[in-house]
Amino acid sequence: MALLSIFVSDNTNAPHSMPDKLIVPLMWLISPNKHKKSIQVVLDKSPDGMTYIVMCFLCRTIEAFGCAMLLTASFAIVANVFPDNVATVLGMLQTSSGLGVIVGPSVGGALYEVGGFGLPFFVVGSITMLNVIVGYFLIERIDDTPRSGSKSMFFLLRNPFTWTITFTIASGSFAIGFLHPTLALHVAKLPELAGKTALIGLMFLVSGGIFSFTAPVFGYFTDKKGYVKSMMAAGGLIAALGFLLLGPTPLMDPFPFELWSVIVSLALVGLGLGCAIIPTFRSLVDSAKALGMEDDMDTHGVVAGLYNCFYSLGELLGPTVGSALVDRFGFNWSATGCAGLLATSAIIMTLYGLCKSPEENTHQGRSYHVITHESITNNKTPIKDEVTML
């Protein structure tokens, strides 16, 4: 999905692209988000063997394409419609997604008990198609006309701050993905949770629930207070501490491995990751503006593609590399390595803030001006766009 995000971000505003009023509902139709996996219902009817394997890969490929389209375009639209509240709105979207993750398994299980394997997919598929119809009429038309002189994703990567942000994004999503295949086996070692699948499942809701419900708060501080670098650094350190306690790390051998310590550590992980990840998209937008990129749909599409590219990269490496590390070194040392990755991202972010020039530090929290490309090419009086200092 990371590569697809790059492709979509570069083609969202193509001259002959599908009208935005139609493409967004269509993306919801084929996207896997919010359990929109209605295509998977055909897997139950697929023959065994290689045919089944090919169908599984086909379904996942289509879902990845839809997810890349949905997330890239949705983030770009959010940045365009809510330019002053980007992080707050994205935080609200994270809360909605968290509610779906919490409610989805229980509702899906109930539908499965009533109607078997196909019923959950038929119900969700029908709701998704209804959402397509409603979305077609509710989504307002956005000016996505391609503009001459638009910059590419590689131009955005010229800013060192962009690399710092993307490393924070990838390390945060890596940490999230690391827990997916490894946490259940780890907490099952606790006597209170041994053999209790339902209680083990609740452990996943600790970090995920805190992440989801604190996201709007972190988004508000990002938009209104501008604490972007300090929030990303502090969030990385808090999440790193949570992983150290979750092991617990052999470096903290006296720390107990009990139910209460696991809950506390997962709470710290969710709180820290929310604090670190939520400000990143707004920071990428500001990084693009600092390079002189115009505040339009083209730029927002590039930013959204870059964000989802590195987030998806972390989601890919987290489960695969994390599982291999746990098999080789055990959960304790693997969680310690994950904590080291998060701490490294926090240290890099801190060093970037400290190494800024005195002029930038003096004007932090204020605004400076960038002469737009359009005003120069049209031989008009330069128009100055305000750009918030990072």
C-alpha cells in the first residue's frame, strides 16, 4: 500500500481524473477500512489449494489499492477543507476508526452466529454501498484542477524536517504493528489471562482505546498551540517507556511482569503513540509550505501520499520484523528494541529543534512569508503567504 499511496498522490489531480464527488464514495466501496471487506465473502466459496491462495492475494491487493486511494484522497480533502484544524479533524477520524475497531468484532461475531460466514460481509457491504450513495450527494465539489508548477513528493523530501517527520511516522506505525502478532502470546503468560481469549483480546483495547480517544485532544494542541516538535518528541519517549515496561526489558530486571504492569505499559504506549503520530500530518503540511509549495489540493495530495506511504511502511515492517525478532530474541528484548526505535525518533526530533538557527528559534510560533510561484510566473506583485513556523 505504501507504493500505491505514492502512485495515487501523483495522480489524484490528473487532468482526466474521475470527479472527486464520485471517486471518494468509490474508494469507500473497495477500501478495507472500517471492515469494508465485502469482497472476501467469495473466499468461502473458493476451491482449496492454489486457487484459494491466489484469491486471498487478489482480495488483499484490491483492498490495498482501495485503502491507498481512500486514505490519500481523504487526508488531502481534510487538509483542503479544514486548513486551520487539520490535526483536530484527523484526531476525530482516529476516534471514529477506534470505535469501529472496538464495535466491529462483537457485531461481526454476533452476525456470524446468526447467519454464518457470509452474513457479516453482506451486511457491511450493503451499508458501504449505501454510504457510497449518501457520500455522492453530501461531499461538496472541491477545486482539484491541476495547476502548472506543482511540486512532486521528491521536492517535499528536500526539507530535512520532512525526513524527521516521516521517521516518526514509520517508527510509530512500526510499534503499532509490532503488537498485533506478538502481544497475545506475551500476555497469555500471565496466570490471570491464561486460556482466557476474551480477556486477552481486551488487552488490545487498552492501547488502541487510549490512542483513539486522546487523538482529538492532541490534534487540538497541534492546531491551536503549535506544540508539534515537542509533542512528537515527548510522545516517542512516553511510548518507549511503555515498551520497556511491557517486556519488561532485561535492562529493568526488578520491574514486575503482572497484570497491572501490563495495563499501565499499554496505556503509556497508546498515550505516547497518539501524542507522537497525530501532529505529523499537520507538520508535513507546514513543511511543504516552508519550501514554498502552494496551499492547494495538489500539495495536500502530495503530503497525504507521503504520510500514508511511510505509515504503511511501518505497518508492513512491524508485524513481519517484529515476529522474527520475537522468535529469535524473545519478547522482552524485542520490545526493548522497539523502545529504542521510538526513543531514537524522539531524540532526532529534539536535536532538530535544538539545531535550528537562532532566527528560527526566535520566531518560533510566529509566521513568516513565502512568495508564491503563481505570483512570480504571472508577473504580478508578489503575494505573501503566511506559513507557521515549525
